[in-house]
Amino acid sequence: MDKVKNKGLKLAQVIIVDDSPEKARSNYGNALYIAPFEGGEELKYLYEYMLRLKEAENVRAVEAKDR
């Protein structure tokens, strides 16, 4: 996430989307873990969730159960 911070982006507005939790373990507050996908429904759910996050001031404060 250092690269993100160096570009002037606020971590409160950054989401990491990955199917492997070990890659984002040090930034779990920004992580959205998804099931491995090969297209289909998982991307549809991701899109719908990202639309909901669009209005959040701090994506890190969004409840994990809502992810």
C-alpha cells in the first residue's frame, strides 16, 4: 500500500480485491476477499457491492459482514 499512499490516495478510499487473503493480510481493513472466479456470478456480486461502497467516506469502516 506504500505505492498507493505515495500517489496521494487516501487508504480510506482504497479497496483491495483478491481471492487470496495472504496477499492483503497487512491491509485487511481495505481487503475484499472474493471466491476464486472464472467469470459469472462472483463478478456480478462484486460489481453490486462496489456500487454500494461508492458513497462511503471510509471504506475501511464498512462492516466486514456487508462485504
